[in-house]
Amino acid sequence: MSIKLSPIQNLILLPLTKKITMLLLANADSDHLPMQMELCQPDELLLNAYEKYESLAAKKQISLLISLPDTLFPDCYCDRERIMQVFSILLDNALSYTPSNGTIQLSLTLNKAFLCFVVSDTGCGIAEEDKKRIFDRFYRSDQAHTDKMHFGPGLCIAKEIVTAHQGKICVEDSAEGGSCFFVELPIHC
């Protein structure tokens, strides 16, 4: 979630945030990413992310929409907090790069043995050459360099978390002209 901080708060918090990020990435490298796996209802996960960001989106005059299935989907076996961290990274980015009067859409589908969580926006989109690298550590497109609070590892962390769940994350252009991120997690059978 994007919050305006004073220069002193930035001076204190940004190095701490970078250290925590580096620790998380180091743990992922050594296959020691702490996980607390449990059965989770996928629509509840997505609804929690929606509720967490609903007021912030409204403050930025961005429509945050959610589309949930009419039928109950199978549970997924995941670390609830880590998956919420993935959604937070995707929604923080969507809110940062979607202009006022834009739209962010959350949805959930079932694709064979995977649950597919989708975060799409009407933001500035991602250049084709950047799509191959945005999940790399500390990679930032030229467009992202104007925001000093985004220092690059968010999508890399999201990928590490999703991979630790035996899932996949990818990005495509959204039909509305922005970006569309897909997070696939295996269902619990």
C-alpha cells in the first residue's frame, strides 16, 4: 500500500525495507523461505486483497473491481500471508501505474489443476522488452525510475513466493491497454 512518508521516515524506513527484502531473497535462494501452509479458500484470499486496497484505490480515484466465481472452487494449499504479499505487490504496482479514473480488476478462474488469480489494470502497461525481465532482481524499466519508493525487487519476490508454492506468475497486455498479471497456484485435491 502506498503511503506518503516524511523525508525522515523515508530515510529510516527505506534502508530497513531493503534489508528485509534482501533477507527474504537470500532465504529464497537457499530454499529456506519460511512457509506456513494451510488450506485456503481462493475467493476469500482475493476478497481480502480487494478489501485491503478498496479505500486506497478510491482515494486515488481508481475503480477497484472484483469478479468472483458463482461456484465454490477447490481449496488451495498455501501460505496465506505469503500469497497476500504477492497480491499486495501486484496491487501496489497497479495503483502506482494506473492513472486517476483508471480501473484495476481482480478475478479468479479455474484452469485444469490450477487456480488462476488475475490482476489487470488500465495503467501505462509494460513494454514488450521489459516483460522478459520484470521478474529479475532489482530490474526496473525506464518508466519505473521516476518513483523512488519502488526500488525493484517486488515482482522478483512475488515470483519467488509463487514458485515456492509450485505455481507460476506471468504478465501480458490487458485488453484495456495496461498490464494483466496471472498467478497460478495448484489446487488441493
